[in-house]
Amino acid sequence: MVIIRSTKFESQRKTVGLVLGCGSSRGWAHIGAIEALEEENIPIDFIVGCSVGAYVGALYASGSIQSLKEFVLKMDGKKIFSYFDIVLPRSGILDGTKRLRELFSIHTHVQDFSELKIPVMVVATDLETGKKVVLKSGDILDALRASMSMPGLFAAANVNNRWLVDGGLVDPVPVSVARAMGADIVIAVDLSSGTFSRKKRKNQKMQREKTPVKQAPHKNELIQKLSAYYETAEFSFKNKINDLFKKEASTPDIIETVTTSINIMQDRITRINHAVTPPDILIRPHLGELKMLDFDQVEHTIEEGYTKAKAKIDDIRTMLETEI
């Protein structure tokens, strides 16, 4: 992978900030969007990320986006919970601290913001004050863990004596941060497009399951160990949920209720924020059929991000060619 940086011949060009929004399982669309920008040699001077957008952005800035793509294409998305520790009944159902470090270190040895090839800003929310927190120095894994702490699902993260949770609570697609950093052009990838009804998602899921996707075996030893060790974690997780919440099958379970509610909230917040501080280029992959934890549609998700980013290339070039 070649990270596009400015050269001495481009000293007068506009500064480009890439904003990668939150979206859980939809987040792999960021991989496709980045691939499209790279193919067209669109320069990226810095990245602002929230939740999964911060995770993908940090790995791209470390030079490891291809490794991430290969990993998620092989990952069994239906066992996503096996990559996290179940911690009922603490502040969240899952604690991803240890596993997140392992899943990040699979792709890169980078541990500190200063080691990244492109500057990255990670957005989180202060649980006490409710204010937006921008993390851009120190341990990058602590920052990512905080930014990805979806309330009710993941336990809050303690960073510099502050309890932090998902940045999507206050700024799901943090365009304002890119503006504050001095970006002349802000390219934003918003994954909140299209919230579908439960019935429509269920019908589409049934159609997808008619054509099962074969998962390639993991070659990486660490991934094999993780998969083997946590093979039954999803089953255990569902049993715990069923024991605690005896509900009819037609009733939304706690995971769907929490994630869908947050998705609705984030969509509304993003619309308001964009009205106040709009990006110059808005890329919106249409992934409304995916629930926030549908991690088994990776190839389609990446392709949708790629396609929607490609459609914006002419607009981006026009802005780059305009004099400062």
C-alpha cells in the first residue's frame, strides 16, 4: 500500500482531511473508500475518525490497510463476539480492551500516535461532562478503545483519568474537527445512510443466507489461537442474554434495541452537524440493510464504500485544482 503524501511540487495545493464516521459493521466500507482514493492518487494529509472509523483510519495511517482487508474478508463475522470478553453485569456487556490490542497488533507494531505515517485524530465522548474529546497523542490503542465503547454494549474506557465512551454520541462524523485542524477540503464518509425496518432487514438477511459465503482458513497463528479459544463465546453470550431477558422471538433483543437506538440517534446528530459544518465532499455508502453488528457482509460493505467514493472523484479533483 502506498500512502499518498504531498511533494515539493504540491506545496501550494489544498490540505485534505479525511473524516471516517462511526458505524460498527458498516465500518469496513471505509476500507473500500480509502482504496478508491488511493487508486486515484487523492492526497490525504490527516485523518479524523470516530469509533470503527478511527480503527480503520489508524491502521491505514500505520500502512496496514491491506492487512486489515485480508483479515476481515477471512473473519467469520457471525462469531464477532468471540473477539471480546463477556463481562456481565458491569458497565457494558463486552470488554474489548485486551482483544482490541491483539486485533490491532496483528496488522501493525504501531502503538503510539507519533509512530503513524499520517496524523490521526480520534474522537470520543467524556462520560462525565458529555463533551467531545479529541485524542491525538499517546497510546493509540487506549484512544481507539475509548472511541469504540458503544454505551450499554462495551464497558467505558479510562483514559488519562477520564471515563470515555463512543465518540458517536456527540459527533458521529466529526467534520468540525477536520475544519479546526485547518483542512481546506474535507472528505467525509458517513455510514448512517438508510435505517431500515426490522422486517425489511430480516427479509434481506434471509435472502443473503440462501447463498452462504465460504470463509477462508486463517493462516495467521494468533488469529487461529483466538478463533479456537473463543469458538464457543457467541453461544455462551446468547445463553447469558436469553437467561437474563426472557423475550418472545418477535421482540427486539437488548443488542438490537441498543444498537438500533444509537444508530437512529447518530443519524439525527449527523444531519444537524452537517447543516452547521458541512463537508466539501460527502460519501454515503448505502448500507441501511445492515444492522450495526452484521459483520458477515464484509465483501459487499467494502465494495459499496469503494463504489460511492469512486463516484466522487471528479468532484474532489475539481476542488483540488481550484486555486487556494
